[in-house]
Amino acid sequence: MKFKLIFIALFIVSKPLLATSLHFSPEVKIGPYYGSGLSGWGTQLGLSDKLGMDAIYISYTHTYSEFLTDKDRLKTYRVGAQYRLNNAPNVSFQFEVGVVDYEGIQRKIFNPNELSYRNATGFSSALAWVVSINDNVGFRLGVDGNYIDNKKTFLPYSFSATYSTGIVLRF
């Protein structure tokens, strides 16, 4: 699946770049566990004004958490689009779909040298609102949702969510 996302990105970039600007958006993540605070980062990279959208991009996020004896890491690989609303020209909506890779380590409380490892893959999506200050800068607020079968992870639930905030830059 990761290779398909890279192939799609290369296809988008292979089109003529004349009159096209670059879409870049770094972000920080909040969640997915109680008390974890800032727990990750991400970025979007793509092209603006493509295929009738405000932007078409690929997205990568890295979320991590440590809770007592558990360490969890979620990496997402998604393809997304940003659509500018006609009735509010400075407001845009983003939607992303892709995959999430999970890696987890669990340490035994009474024997800290005994470790258990788990890896799993699941479905990931994200929604966000972007408010543009001008043609080159905007602010983004969104939510990510990941579904991974919790029988294959150390997570208590199959669904996990994080909030994200970032800045959108167009060059």
C-alpha cells in the first residue's frame, strides 16, 4: 500500500509544474491516550490547484505513546485532498484515506526484562478544516481516526483518534 501512495504522488508530480504551487503542511498531534499530551507529528506534501481541488497531497504522521509499561507507535500513510468551499473562500475542507502501521512493546510489571512485541496494519482517515489568512498561509485543525483490530495490538480499543493542528503553506 505504501508503494501505491508513492506511485500516486509521482504521478501527480510528473504532470507539468507550470502555474502549480507546492502544498506543504507540518502538524503536531494531540492524543491518543489520556494524559499523553503532544504525542506526535506529521506532514503533508503535494501540489495546489490540481484535479479541480485546492490541493492534492500525500500525508505521513508519526504518533507515539508510553503508558506505564506499554510503548505504542502508529505511523500513517495517506492520500488526501483539500477542497475550498465556494460560499466561504477562505475556508477549506481536507479529507485523507490510507493505512496505519502499529508497533507495540509491552513490558511485564514484575519482570521488566520480559518484553512482548506486536505489529499490525489497519485503516486510517483524517478530516480537517483549513482557514486561510492569505493565498500562501492557512491554519489547520483536524482529527485522525485509525482502525486496527485490538486483538493484534496492546491497545484497549480497535479505534483510536488524535487531534491535529498545523499550518498550511503554499509556495
